[in-house]
Amino acid sequence: MSTTVSTLITRVRDRINETSTTFYSDEFLVRAADEAQNYIVRESDAIEGTSITTIDSSQTNPEQYSLPSDFLSIVRLTLNGYDLFQTNFSEIREAEIDETDEIGDPQFFYIFNDTIHLFPIPGDGNDGQTLKIYYILKSATGTITATTDTFSLPDEYDDIIVSYMTYLAFFRGSDANTVDLDRADYVLGECSSKLISLKRKKKKSKLIRQPKFRPSDNLKERDALNAYRFNRRH
């Protein structure tokens, strides 16, 4: 269960030794909580999402699909449940491939100008097939606006959130004329160390990588991109 904002505000007040709401108001700490959560989401790849669209070869540029508005990085792309292999624009160009000549079952994709490009271009045989994007979100799923709100991050991130909120409090200073940069730098370093440690632990239990060029139980057997290069030159 996610932690309430009020719970972590109490912990921050304990750390900065300030129970008065005159300078460190709840409103300020709520904003700090929202900023802390979004910072940690961006730095930790903590929140994953999916987006589904349907192939329609009759539309203009049926090989192009916009990325979700909250997209940060790609994890996986599937067509009807099968993985597509990631390539890039440079590899397509180096293979001397004219993409407009290639129509059929998409086997590859690349991202260019915040748009997913499928290769080959989907044909009418692909109409109705499901394109599913697995990706990392660039921000939390909601904005924190009240002490009664809960964090989008699981409670294993609580210590890191508290550290970053404390950093923001020290950076603001102990009063309107004092900024405590030394303590701010210290707790920011603490926050970074805790974040690195948690990322390392989570990485051990989860492997994120693009599929290799090989057939398996969950992958269609496909030619690698260099097969297209070979066929065009020979």
C-alpha cells in the first residue's frame, strides 16, 4: 500500500527539527512531495506503463505511431503478442533500404522524432492487429496536491522521498534569509546513494533488454535486418 503524504511530512519535520508550520508550511511540503516523487520517477525508472493501438493500413503513414505523452523510454514493443526487434534510422539507411518498398508483416521498429516507425510497413493483412507498447513513465501518474494524497511510488521508496523533501527544505533555508547549502548537499547525496542502491537491488530481480535475433517460444522466426541488406545487394 502506498504511503500518505502526511506520514512523510511528519518524518521530514522530524529530520529538519521544525514542527512549526509558519515557514515550512504544509503547502510547501506538499509541493516538495510532488517534486520529490517526479524526480525519483525520472531517475529510477520506477513506474512502468503500457499503451495499446490497432493497426490500420488505410491510414496515412500506417507505419508511424505516436509515443504516449508520458513516455520516457521503451521497454518492449509487441505486435499481436510477438516481440518486434528494435533497430534505428541509421541502420536502415546503412542497409540501403527504401522503406516505401517494404510492405508486409512488421518485424522491426525504431523511434525517430518521438514517433514509432514499424518496418516493413504494415499491409492490409495486419489490419486489426494489436500494437502494444511497454514503456517507462517520465512522471508520476498523478499530481500531489494535499496531505491526504498517496504516493504513486511503492513504500520502498519512502526513505528516498523523505531525503529529497528534506533536501528541498534545507535548500529553502531555516528562515526567509538563511539557506543551509551544506546540509542540503549532504541529504541530496544521501538521496542519490539510496536511489542507486535500490535500483541495483531491483535490477537483480528484473532484466530489461531487447530480444536477440533468435526464434523461441514467444518470438516469431524472423530474418535479421542484415538479411534485408544481403538481399538488396545480391
